[in-house]
Amino acid sequence: MSMIGEYARLTPAELDRAIHDPDWAQEFVDELIEAELDATPKASEARCHDVDKAWHALDFLLRRIDFPVDIVHGEEEIPEAEDWGYGPPQFLSPERVRTAAEALATTPYEALVEGVHPIDLAKAEIYPTIVWERGESLDYVTTHYQALVPFFQAAADAGDAILIWLN
């Protein structure tokens, strides 16, 4: 089984309800994901997004440049939330989403991978390690990073929060 980094945009009212009713949150997010399965909206229009297995490499690369927001794991827990795959979801408040969107807009993907090679990710045991041990390109990670930029920008423009979890 693989670990996939997942995101869902929530309005402030939806976030408030999710915090007070984590079971509702899981059902609601499942419905959002289901609704977008066939539609496959652009990242700027989507309520849900995933970075596939690139989440760990993104975390490694973003920490390396001291990115100001933890856009890979989230920063606040949903109290009493159940495990959504590999732990309970976390969230970014609308304010932190705005900060993240501003930082994403000024951080080109080239800055993430400058001076980094697949062997560096393999040595750091970044999931999925086998990919980096084979020397595969970092394009996989930068493609997912580039899709996060409009997703976060749209959320910031709408004043939304973002739920984040590993599934």
C-alpha cells in the first residue's frame, strides 16, 4: 500500500463544523473526492487535490529552504479525529493558507531542487526510496509542487482553510 498526500479545501464554516464534528468532516471530504473523481477539475478549481507519493520529497525539499508553512502535514489537529489512513487529518487556517499561497507564488520549483539530486533523497530515506535509488528525475516532485501553487492560491483567494492527511 502506498502513502498519498491528500488535501481538501474547506470554507471557514466547514472547517468549524469539521473541528466540532470530525466524523462529519470525513464523510464530507469523501463526498467531495467522489464528486471530483470523474470531473477532474484543474487544480485552481478543485476542492480536493493529492500529491501522490511526492509528499515526503516535498516535505524534505520545503524544509530545506525553510518554507514558512507546513503544507505537507498541516499545522493544527482536528481534535478527536479518527485515523484517515496514516493518522488523523491536520489543517491550515485561512490565514496560514494565505501565507502559504504567498510563499508558493514567490518560490519557483527550481528553488526547491537546486543542488539536490535523487541520491540525496535516497540517502535521506525519502519515501518512496526505491525511486530515488534508481536515480529517477525530480520532475515527479516538481510537477506536484507546481500543481499545489494554483490549488493554494485558489483556496487563499476564497478565504478557505485546507485539510491535509496521508492516505
